[in-house]
Amino acid sequence: VGSTVKVILAILTAYALVFVRFPFKNVIFVVILVALMVPPQVSILPNYILIAGIGGKNTLWGIILPGLGTAFGTFLLRQHFMTLPGSILEAAEIDGAGHWRRLWQVVVPVSGPSIATVALVTVVSEWNDYIWPLIITDRPETMTLPVGLTLLQNSEGNGAGWGILMAGAMLVIVPILLVFAALQRYIVAGLTQGSVTG
């Protein structure tokens, strides 16, 4: 859920930064670039104080909410949207399409490889996120799989539970492999998009 919302927010933000006229657009983009340079560990304490203060401890939304903004995804999609030919959007505008229709019927369909790349990076980072879920949850029923695997390792620490640990590791790895297999052809298409064949 969190990954889907992050990708949608990145698409909307990148579209606005490229195709919508509003004041301080460049300033906002610089803030996004600064956010890319700041390590995520810096925001752990303020996020914990905020989320715990509004009752988000041991909840799924408490795990998801602090990471909803993705500076990397927004930056990557903005750079891609800037390479799109303006004539396509102008034709859609002449046909009476507003921003919403232009985004979902013109920009998104031709940006499949870039969106797939952002989706893959987002899903992998969300799925493998360890520090934040470890801090904000202490109940087994709300723990993510990587954190739950650590709990399992601690409970099976006598060395007799290696089979259970390996099964748990497979549960963590297989969904990411399936996501990569589903998105691989889009990513390969994105990598070869600018190649010149002779």
C-alpha cells in the first residue's frame, strides 16, 4: 500500500513540477534535491516523536506515513517528463484535455519504463526497511517481515531453528523476486530507450 501511494505521489509531484505553472516551482525542486542528500536516519527521532504523539505506534499507518514522500522518485520522473515532446501535450490540450486527463492518458502511458523503475526501487526499499519499523513497533502482529525475522532469530537462538529461519528468509525474498520479474521488461525497455541502432 505504501509503495503504491509513494509512486502515485511521485507521479503527481513530478507532473506538477514540469507541466503546471505556479510560483516558487524551482525552489520546491531545490528542496527535493536537498531531501535527496539528507540521510534518512536524521529524521528518525522527529518522526518517532510525531507518530507516537498522534497514536501511530504499533499501527500499519504509523509505519507507512513517514516514508510517503519519495525525493528520488520525484526527481527521476521529473527528469523523464522534461524529455517528453511538448507537441503531444499541446495536442491533448487543444482536444480539451485538462491536467488530470493529460497526466493519466498521455504522460503516464508513455512513461511506463520510468514509472516501473521508480516502482521497483520504492517496493524494494519499503519491503527491506528495517530501522523505522523496528523502532515504531514492538508487537509481533504489526511487525514487518524483516523485523519479524529478527524476532524469530532471537526466539530460535539455540541453533535448532535454522529450518524455520530459512523458511522465514524465503518469505522475505520471494515477493521481491516476483515484483522484479513482473517489472523487468519495463526496466530493460527504459534502459534501451535512448540507444541508437545502426
